[in-house]
Amino acid sequence: MKQSPNPRQNHQILINDQRVPVHIRVMKRKSLRLSVTEQGEVEVRVPAGCRQADVNAFLAGHHDWLAQRLSQVSQKHQQRLATFMHAGKSLPVECYSGSVLNVNDDVVMIPLDWSEPERLSAMERWRRAFAKAEFNRQIDRWWPAFRGYGVARPVLRVKKMRTRWGSLSSRGYINLNLALTQVSPELLELVVVHELCHIRYQDHGTGFQQLMSQHLTDWRQRERLLDEAGRQLL
């Protein structure tokens, strides 16, 4: 009888002379899947009945990939702590003796005694608050040009998305990527107009392109800049 790993049990592997925790999740699936979260946590999704020996062999076979991925996550963490991308500008991060996060036009001030998780958490909370206000402002600004299509103003949802900047839901939501707080206002505007144009055209055909040109004559140039930003941010 095969023994399956306890879905609540944590394991450890040795990566670059450091013990790294591994979270194992038993699921209804046919194969093993390995992932590393943005927080640097290693997770293995395994089929029910999978033997621990098979999990260990799977991890050993992906040792080099794990080392590379964990190194990339660590570098991103350090970059986030050293600089803060906001509205198309890279702001330096400095520590001070205060007790709250301050984001100014030319610098970000972080309390000296905050830990790394506290700093990253505070930055994300600030981004979400900014995103809710600024994204809604952009939608409100452009909505008069689209309200004639017979639908209600879509409701904003700020989300983390790995492969897209935004989407328009048939249920009345406009989903915008939190990472848009890091690009210039012109590129944020592009995504907002793009998604609002989908109210009239669900595809990216000729009609959609003509509508985009009607509202933003330089949308293709902005789209190229957004693609470049996406290679860095998504």
C-alpha cells in the first residue's frame, strides 16, 4: 500500500547550503507540479497516493531550477526594498526614524525598525490604496465616452495577474492589474481605454482598432511601450 504525504506536513530540501521548506499539497491530479511563490515559498502539488520517495526524486530532479528560481525571487525582494517603481519612475527607498510608510514624488521613506515582510506588506497596501483611487479616477474620466453603449459603468477590481494587464467581465467588472501602479499614467490610460472598448467589441478586430484610434490616436505606440514594461513587471 502506498503512503501519501500528509497535505499539512512541511518538508525541507537543501538548496545552496540552506534548508528550504517545501509545502506539499495532495490534490486530484495526475502529475506532480512544482512552483515557487512571490514570497519565496516552495510548493509541490501531488496526486493522491503519491509516494514520498517519488516526491523526493521529483524535487532532486528539479534542484537546479529551484535554485535559479529562488535566486530570482530573492533578487526581486532586494530590488523592491531598494527601489519603488511608481507611475513610471524608480524611487529610491530610504529608512528613517518614523513609524509609517511615506511615498513622496522623489523618495520613499520606510521606518528603520521594520522587518522585510513588514516593508513589503506596507508597500503593497499602499499600492492597493493608490490603485483603487487612481484606477477609478481614470475610469470616471473616460466613462462619458462609453456610457452610450447601454451598459452600467463597470465596477473596478484590482487584481494580481501574471499574463495580462486587464480584462472586462461580462458580469460588469473591469479587472486591472495591480502592477499598473508601476507604469506611467499614459500606459495606465491605455489599458483603461482598451478594456472599455471591449464594451463595444469583444475581439481585437478592425472595429476595435478603429474605436481605439478614435479615442487614443497613439495607442499603438503606447502598446509597444506597455509590452516592454510587461517584460519587466509581469
